[in-house]
Amino acid sequence: MDTLIFMIIALAVFIDLLMGEIPSKIHPVVWMGQSIYFLKQYLIKIKSKWSGFILTFILSVLFVLSTIIILYNTSFNYIIYILISGILLSTTFSIKMLINSSKDVAINLSLNSEKARQKVSYLVSRDTENLDDSQLISATIESLTENITDSITSPILFAFIIGVPGAMFFRLVNTLDAMVGYKNEENALIGWFPAKLDDILNYIPARVTGLIIVIAAFVLRMNWRNSFKIMIRDARNSPSPNSGFTMAAAAGALEIQLEKRNIYLIGDNKKNLNIETIHAAIKLTKMVVFLFLIISISFFSLIYYLISIYLFNL
């Protein structure tokens, strides 16, 4: 089991780094979004928090069960099973797209601020119309570091623990949170359950990822002590119970201040924000992904080994 899941995860990471996202017409997350939009029209009429639970349950049955059925029907051939598992798993995380999105902002900031502003608007929910270059850089780094958990470490951790269906379930819940989990009047009821469930699923991964950022800062000879200090001090400045850990750890490592106006302030303004800061954040993110994979493989190898020894001695 351990060798199999390691092979599947390795293949999924390779596919993502090589190809990025698969075509949207066959992308499960695109289908999730379309299904959420369709079902929401009917379930939002249920003026209760149960509407969100029902929405999550229906889509979990649809996507997670479909994943299990697909994998079961390919289990007759070892190579086909690994290939299909790798492709499906690669759709639950986005290493290449996350990094390239930040690179695009950095490139456009040096050429055209208006185009950079447009690129940032795709990454964050805030209005970017009146943001200056420093604020655009802050928003980019916030998006990049916050999404290390959502878009990389969480789905892969769930793959280690529960397999590809576990990663697919996480991606579904995270997509639900992104689409209906906002605290506004329209989604206050239907979005309550998905938002809370997403917070629960990301609770441990966010904190583990924050610690790995500190380790990555040490490896890259960034300010790792400050990374840990700011993570402990400012992680809870964000309204989210989880996203602040990675943003704060990164802000500390880079010795910068991240600000979402009237919402939060994270880190100390020791260094000015510029295009090179984005490149430094990207470098930090790449090291985090590398260390996360090494640490995860080592940890779960030990866990699987101990489980096998225990079962053997029963």
C-alpha cells in the first residue's frame, strides 16, 4: 500500500509540474463548480444550514463515489490503475498554476501595472482597481502563501491518509467553500456547513505547512527565527482560522508586512515590497513543496511500517 500511494503521488506531482491543469472540459474541479452552481439554485431555497449539509452530501456521493468506482474498475491492471489514479490526483492540487500565477504578476508589474492589476484580480477577492504596486505585490504574496495549504499540501496529505478519494473529497469541500462559503446574506445558510468543514479539514495541514515554511526559510538562509516568531504572533490576525499560519510564516521569513486593508496586518515592515519580493516568495514556496514531499514520504513510510509490524504480530 505504501509503495503504491507513493508512486501515485509522485506521478501526480510529475503530471502537474509537466502539464499544469488538464483541459477544463474534463477537469473534475470544473465539473464540481458547475454542479455546485446548478444545485445551489434549488437548495438555497431551504432556509436552513441543512441546505449546505445536503449540498455537500450529494456532491460527495457524486464525486467521491465516482472516483472510487473508476479506480475499482481500473484495478484489474496495475499500470492503468496507477496512471488513472495519478491523473485524478493531479487535478486536486495546483503547484504549477499557483507558482506561474505569481510569476505572471511579477512579469507584468515590470511592464504594465494595469495588466498586473488585472492578473492580481484573478487571484484575490478584493477590488484591485485602486491598489498601488506595493499593495498588488502584497496581495500576490498573500494569495500565493495562503494557497500553499489549499492548493498543495492539504490534498496531498489527504491522499497519503485516505488515498485519491480522500484528496477528491478535500478538493470538493474546498471548492464549496470558495463558491458558497462567503459570509454574506445570500450564502450565510447554505455556505455555513462547507465553510466550517473546510476549516476543520485544513486545521492541521495549515499549521504543519506553516512549520515547513520556517524550515524552508532556514534551508534558504532566510530569516527563519523571524518566520517562527511572526507565525506565532500574527497567524490569528487573519479572519480565517488557518490561512494566517502560512501567510505569517512567509511574511516573517521575507521580513515584510502583508496587509488586506481594514481586514488584517501581518508581519513587520522591515523590507520594502518590490518585484524581487515576489520572486523570493516563489523560491520559498518551491522549497516548501520540496520539503513537504520529503517529510511526508518519510513520515508516512514510518507510519505504514509500524502498522505493518503491528498487524504482522497480531
